[in-house]
Amino acid sequence: MDLGIRGRRALVSASSKGLGRGVAEALAAAGVDLVLNARGQAALAATAAEITGRYGVRVLAVAGDITDAGACAEVLAAAGAVDILVTNAGGPPPGHWSDWSRDDFLRAIDANMLTPVALMQACLPGMIAQGWGRVVNITSAAVKSPIAELGLSNTARAGLTGFVAGTARQVARHGVTINNLLPGLHATDRATALDAGAAAKAGITPVEAAARRAASIPAGRYGTAAEFGAACAFLCSAHAGYIIGQNILLDGGAANATF
Ligand code: NAP
């Protein structure tokens, strides 16, 4: 399917690896020019070079911590006007509700709620002015089906979800869509780190922990960054203009719910 977005320009934050990179690759395959971001310069430069080489699109790589207000402003300034915004950042660490301090909550809220809000506030006016735009926030299945040890993530992302619910309906009449994609378990570095934590807790190997977690998913496996990217690219496509303010689970059926 031609996604109808060839020649558009997208900013994808936190995109040198994992789900963000999956999104960047899928948008590049659809002919979208990219602004990529991550903290680590070397992996970011390598990803940018590989994507340019493979898809022939223009790629600008801007290193910096997207959750830092100053670095975020630099990324936005370098990006300039964009048609598509995909917000992403690292997830908070696991833990226990009794241990989290006010500072832990503030860090999580900054990273996984206020940073995507700031990115949207910066990019939406230009999209509204031109009468077309696409925003997808990478959140988490934990918004719908809480993961107790990821309570910092559950909390911060629930706030983002509330912001999107109202705002998506305010900008929709200008041809701008905002939706959230909720990943369940996907095979990325983040999942490997969480597997290692689960293994240490259960006294088993990380491979055993990953096998147990995969077996608990109806699809019987972790998702891939490529699958995630393809779903995101569709939400960014010309065909998705009537999908507004939705929270779409990509979890292999893991959330056991009728709706
Ligand atoms: P990942 O494999 O660890 O990749 C994270 C990417 O984001 C890397 O390119 C990393 O590069 C970059 N990054 C991280 N923090 C950043 C920051 N502060 N500023 C700029 N770039 C940053 O993670 P992932 O699995 O793709 O996860 C992406 C998001 O989805 C996270 O919020 C995660 O919590 C959420 N999620 C993932 C899963 C899953 O199963 N994978 C499930 C639910 C939710 P640098 O380290 O060089 O900055």
C-alpha cells in the first residue's frame, strides 16, 4: 500500500534503536525524510547512515537527551517544520510503590508525560496552519493493563493519555491527528533489560525469563520493532485521517479484555 506520505518530513525522538528505530525505518520506506534523535552520538550516526543508504531519504541526526528541556529545544530548532511527530523516550526503571520518591515521580513525569506534551505544543501549530499533520506517541500497554513494578510508567503515561484525549479532539478539524501506540512486549534492548531483572528476581536465566514471558502472550512471542514501525507508519499515513485520539494496543493479545 502506498501510504501517501512520500516527501513529508518527520521528527522521531529516541530513535537510534528499538521501537523508535522501527518507526524511523517504516517511515523512510514510505519515502519520508527524517529527523532522528538519541543521546548516544555513535549509534545515532550509524542508524542515520544506514537509513539514508537503504531508503535514499534525507536524514538529519540531532543528538541530545530529549527529556532535558534545553536539549529538546535544540532538537526542535534543528528539525524546523515537520509534518509528522512521533514522540518516544526511554521508560522509567521498575521498582515498588513504597520506594518511589517525589523526585522519582518527577523524573518519570518529565520524561514520559511532559516531554511528549512539549514536543506536541511545539509542532502542532505548524501542522494546524498547513491543515495536515500526524502525531503518534509511543506509550505502553501498561496504560491499559497496569504492570505493578512499572508504576512510574503507569502513572506518567496515564497523564499523557489524558492530555491526548482532549487535545486530539481540538486539533482534528485542522486535519491533524494525534493517537497513542501502546507496545506490549517487544524484542528490544529495553525488553532484554527487563528480562534480566525478572530473571534475577526469580533465580532463573534471562533466556528462561524471556521464554516464560513469551509463553504468557497469546501470540507466543515478543513483537518486533518492524511490526511496531509498520503500524505507526500507517497511523502517520494519508489513509489514517479519521483515526483520532485512539490508544492502540500492540501486545500480541496479552491484555485479556473484550474491548
Ligand atoms: P530501547 O530499545 O532501549 O531504545 C530506546 C531508544 O531511545 C534508543 O535509541 C535510545 O538511545 C533512545 N533514548 C532513550 N532515552 C532517551 C532520551 N532521554 N533522549 C533521547 N533518546 C533516548 O527501548 P524500546 O524498547 O524501543 O522502548 C521505547 C519506549 O517504549 C520506552 O519508553 C519503553 O518504556 C516503551 N515500551 C517498550 C516496550 C518493549 O517491550 N520494548 C514495552 C512497553 C513500553 P540512547 O540510549 O543513545 O539515548
